[in-house]
Amino acid sequence: MLHIQDLQSKLITAVALSLFLVMTGAVQWSSAAPRQEAITLNNAGVLALNKRDFKTAIANLKLALDTDPTYGVAAENLSIAYNNYGLTLNSNPEDALAQFHRAVFYNSGDQTAKENMEGVIRLMKKDPTSFNVRVAFGDQAAAQQDYIGAFIEYKQALSIKEDPAVTGKLKAIADKPELSRGWTSAGSEHKQPQKKDDKDSINRQVEAAMEAIKENPFSPQAHIDLGTAFQARGDLAQAEAEFRQALWFDKGNAKAKQLLEALHQKK
């Protein structure tokens, strides 16, 4: 059985490297006022995180994302802060699980956070690979108005098997304000010039794709279409977010992987 204590030593090494990269790399984005303010808040969060003052770290890093939602470094550090905070709560598994939910929410690619989330579920004598268990955790979180926890648990349930009822539960909470942030905010802000003649056409493509997402917010193709439109408009951070959203809903989507890889080569 995987225990949280076993994961902690592995995590600290990753955290130390991440914080070093953040602190040394943040000055690259000092040109815009919102980004500079976000950098200041991010670095304050990193300092608090190094001191294991997790609540202060989380508060500063959330403010950094509120200031600049495209600041992916802050999102990744916020995930680390929630993850490390969860590790201190192993005597209270339910509270620890709530922190790991947030760690995964702000960085869906953090495998350690996912392992910690599954580990604490096992400590609660539950099977994290069980569809019914994940739905039950999602229902419990939704009943407590913990919509981030509900979102993560319903997504985990759907990764085990497709289910229209659970998909409906996800749609029911999709417009909750706390779900407007998360890993979709990650990514550096890049703008590319576009031809004036193409502007109206591209904007219409963006609007059409957004309408498609309103009708089916969990469609990978709809997010791919919106990402492609954003890329054509030069909004590469938004494009990356949409391609990652498509992969969140369909991890094996070859088109989304191809577009994301091509986008990274342009940066």
C-alpha cells in the first residue's frame, strides 16, 4: 500500500528544483505591470512555501493568479503549496484529500499530487480505482459546496468509465466561479502579430467555437477548435489552455497532442 509518508521525500526533491527555477526565472516576465505584480506575489508565496507557511503561500499564490491568470508558474507553485500542505494533514485524511484535490486542479500534470490523492483515499480504506468510490467522493464534495473537489472526483470517475449521469453532474457545476481558475490558466503569455484583413474572420471563429463549448463544454473537439482559433489570433497561452483542456477530457486525443507539441515548438 502506498503511504503519504513514502511520497513526501520524493516530493521535496521536486519542490526544491521547482522553486529554484521559479525564483531564478521569474525576472524574465518583468515587462508588464500585471505580470510584475504577479511575480512579486509569486515570490512571496515561494518564500512562505520554503518556510512551510503553507497558508500564507497559498494566499499569495492565489493572488498572483488573480492578478495574472496566464501566469503558469504561479499555478504550478500553488499546486505544490496545496500538495505540501496536504502532506501535513495525514492525521485528518478528509482535509488532506481536499488539499490534494486543489493540487491536481491547479496542475493536472503533477503525477505526485495524483499519487498523494490516491494514497490518502487508500488510507481511508477506499479503492481509488473504483468508479463508485470516486463518484461518492464527488457527491460528498458537491454537497459541501466544495466544487473543486467535486470536479476532480467526477473527472476521475469518468476516467474509469463513461457515465451520462456523472457527466450531467459535471455540467451542473461547470459555471461555479471557483472552477474558472485552475490548470487552464497555466502557460506563458505570448502574442503574435496578425494581419488586419484576417481579424474579423478569426474573431468569428473564436465566437463560433465558444458557442460550441457552451452547448457541449466537455467536447474535446470543441476545445481543439477554440484553441486553433486562439492560435490563429496569436493568443498562444489561450490556445495552449484549450489544447490541454481537450487532453483533460480525452487523454489519448492525437490531434490535441499534435497541436500542443507544434505550439511548444513555436515558443
